[in-house]
Amino acid sequence: MDLQALTDFALVATHGGFGRASRISGRSKATLSRRVSELEQSLGVRLIERGSQSLRLTDEGRALHERTHGPLSDIAEAEEAVTLGASTPRGRLRVSAPLVLAHVALGRVSARFALAYPDVQLEVIADDRMVDPVEDGFDLVIRVDPSRDERLVGRRILDDQRLLVAHRDVAMPPPSGDDEETPSVKAVLTPKTSPDLVWQFHTNTGDERRIKPEPVLRLSSLMMIRDAVLAGAGAALLPKLLVEEDIKQGRLAHWGTDTHPPVEIWALRNSRRLVGAKVRAFLDVIEQAFPGRTFTPTK
């Protein structure tokens, strides 16, 4: 079986068409089509059903792609490591990250990485959409409290907490007595927040408190919520990464810390691909940018 033809078939199957595979790989559509046809002839089966405006894998094509996609990725990674040097980060590195983390931290992290590794072309996409690292062509996806996915492996790169904050001129309501109702406060919430929500938090002195948020605004972006709180609209429960500097500078008052477990931020990759030098280097730069945070090894 021709390895180059098999590689070209995998490109077309992965990206869903000759046109997209051509744009991503830089190989011409005619060459890709010819290689796939040669592979079909050598195997004696049809791998792709070609329509006027669509492309669909046959059962045989789907089976071949599922069985060979992982090994082909490993071969490509191994070739890159041997050709470029396993210890020298080179090439293109695409990273998907949630909006808050990207805007708050990854600008300076990316700059530090670019200065340290000029042979890597880093591209960070800020998007809260649940991207697929294989289908969307990402080397790393950064997710908050990710669900288990058998295709992905990685490591926890950061822990974060949710802090209850308000404008420095807004006073926290006093605690209620045992028989009194839970005190309420004007709050800025997300559109999907339950009307029965009660904030439960530990104050800076270690006491446990409960406050019921009464929404005055509902905003879809955590960064918009932060700006509204800075303008005095009400209190909010926000990631420490987003408001830590505002608290240090006295722009926001820190009322307490959410009683729920810390939020876990993971960097994940396709489990079928080798960990390249450029991925390891990027994770190391993130770790250096956040000293004192909790890190766990690759699982």
C-alpha cells in the first residue's frame, strides 16, 4: 500500500473534502484526487463517494480511516522529530483557549513564548466553543472543568477560584440571625442563572455566609459582568484570574470565596498524537507565568 496515497486519503477524510484538504496541506486538489483514485484501484474498493457538492466516505473508506488515522499521525510526528530535532520546538502550533483565560493571560504568555521560541508560529484562538482538536486542527485545547473524553489526554495547568466581588463603595449586607431570611444584594448575573441561586461563600475571616443575588443585569460575558461590577451595578461571582488585579489595586472589594471546589483548567491534546517539543515548551511557559499554582503531570 502506497504510504503517500494513504496519507492523502487521510487528509481528505479528516477535512471532509478535496478543497479543504488542499488548502490546509498546500497540495493541489488534482494531486489529492489522483492519489486517492490510485489507492482505490490498488485496494479494489471505492473509498469515497464523490457528489457534485458533497463528499462521503463509504463503509470501507470509514473503516480504513479509523484504522490508519492514529498511526499516520504518529508517523508524521516522528518524521518531524527526526527531521527538525526532537528537542528543538519548530513549526506551527495552534491553541484553542476560553475567552477569559485568553484575554487575561495568554497575550503575555504568547509573547513570552514567541520571544523564547522564534522558530514556532504560534496561533491562539480565543473561543468558548467546544472545538474538536482533530477536526478543527488544534495541537492543544484549553478547557475549564472538562468532561472525560477518551480521545483526549493532557494535564491540569491551573487551578482557579470563584470570588465574590463588588465595587469598593458597595457594602456587603450584614449577616442575618438564625431565624431571619437570607440577606439579598443587587447582583450582575449570566442569563442562564437559576432564580433560586444563593451564593454560599467563606469570608476573608473564614466565616461561612449566604447571600441571595437579586439581578439588576444579566450579561452573557464574564468580562462584561466584571466591567458592570466595576461601574457599581452590583456584586458578582467571578474567576480569580479575571478580578485578582482589580482587588490588588483596590478597584473591587473581595467579599469572599465560593465554597465549591476550585475550578480546574486543563490543556488537552489528541491521545493518538505524540507530545511534540513545541507543545511541551508552550505548557512550560504557562507554568512559569503562574508560579504557585497547582500543576499535575500528564495523565
